[in-house]
Amino acid sequence: MYDEIIVIGVVISLIYFELTGWSPGGIIVPGYLALNLKVPLRVFSTIVVVLITWLLIRLLSRYVILFGQRKFAFCIVLAFVLHQAVIWIAPMNPGIIGYLVPGILANQIDNQGVAVTSLSLVIVTAILALILLAAGIPVFR
């Protein structure tokens, strides 16, 4: 069932992107976020890791040439390292949403800005959550 939800999220993300020209943080991110709305601390921890990753990328880009695939790879690796740090520092924390999701989202924030990416992510995740609720799939506890 989870795979179908991710695919529905990809379709909604693609439609949203075609209509607005804004990416909702990557085409897979809203699906994973909608699947994790039951655990708000996990969503919050993920957003914190995303923002720290984005800030570190901004800082690193002053000293290292970061663009394209290199920047994307740095986002993924930094988010992974931060994910591991969260697990090590706060073992009772429910964790972060996936290993790739924070890096993908941080890369999109760097590409199109915090406001546009956040707004797009909230809109697409809300649409996906409403579809899941209509289908009888519990999104919240």
C-alpha cells in the first residue's frame, strides 16, 4: 500500500509542478511526508535536518564550487550525516523520514527558496492527505 501512496504523490507532484512551475520539494517528498503525518516529531525532526543541511550547503558553497549534481550529492551526504547524528544524540527520537528525503528537500530549497518550496510542499502534502482520507486510509492517528 505504501508504494501506491508514493506513486499517487508523484502524480500529484507532477501535476502541481506542471500547473505552477514550482517543485514541492521533489516529486517523492510529499508522499513520504503524508505517510509520516501520524508522527509529528518525525516530521519536525526531518524539517530541522533539512534546514540545517540547507544552511550548511549555503555555507560550504562560499568555499567550494557546488552546483548541479555535486551540490545534490553534498545535500544527500550532509543530510545522511545529520540523520546519523540525530540517532546518536537523541536515540529516543522517532527518527527522520528516510535517508534521501531530507537531502532532496534541502536541494530544492536551495534551488527555489524556502517560501516557495515550503508552500508547495504543504499544498501537495495536504492534497495527498485528503485523497488518502477519502480513500479510508488513516493519515493522522
